[in-house]
Amino acid sequence: MEVRKALLNDIPLLLPLALETFRDTYFHLNTPENFQLYLRENFTEAIFQQELNDPTADYWLAFIDNSLVGYAKTRSNAQYPLLLEVQRLYIAKAWHRQGLGTKLMDFCLTVAQQNQFEGIFLGVWEENHKAIAFYQSCGFEIFDKHIFVLGEDQQEDWLMKKTFA
């Protein structure tokens, strides 16, 4: 798997995968109304342009044989300045169970180390048991919680972190 930083001209490649992976992960767990509202507010070309221009954030594209199979979004976070936040980490469903999520997470850990962070953290919906188990297998521990709003639904996310020894 090769990983590279996303550029503005990657949006036509990135946005369909972002929509697909988010749908695959969360559509069946939410109302269609809340889900569509969240997509309209967060998964548009304009939003992705804005995020790719944000100096505190980076998108990372994961490829196998020149095919985009996953992506991650990292950013610095003022609330936890010593930790790099992994805001998104997704692998296309067809590529699940092949260790690619772990490889992409390892890449994010390397980015954090190279940028002098003490570790990384992320938020995960308390109902996403598969993701929680994955993060725990990567060495993450729950340290806090916050509210994540999907459409009009307020959901509790667990904050999980992994620090460097």
C-alpha cells in the first residue's frame, strides 16, 4: 500500500470514496433524514476544498496498484495540542480484512511522530463496536467523550488515544 498527501485536484477521486465509506459504515445505523442532512453539510466538493486548504489538516490517500482503497484525515487540535487527531480513517469495503486499516493507522502514527506529537487521538461513536475493537487492537484507550452531531441527532463519541512510549 502506498500513501500520499491529497491535493485539491484529488477531490474527484477522494469525494466518491469518502461518501461510499461513510455510507457503508453509518447509513444503516441512522435515520435517512439525519444521514442525508449530515452528507449535505459535510461531504461536498466545497467542503473538501476548504478542508484541503486548511493548514491544520491533511488528507492522506491510500493506493494499491494505483487504485484508491482508503483515506485518512489528520489535523492538529487546539484542545489536545500534544496529540495529532485522526478525524477520519476509512478503507473501501472491498478491501476490508486485509490489514489495510492497520497500515493506514500506522502511517498516521508515523506522521504524528515526524511532527513531534506525543501520540494520536480520535473520536468514535459509542455504537460503532467494530471500530472500537479495531482501535483497541491498535493500542488505543478511551480517555474522554464528546458529542458528535449527525444531522439533528446528538451522538456520544468516545475519545480514544494512543501515546508514544
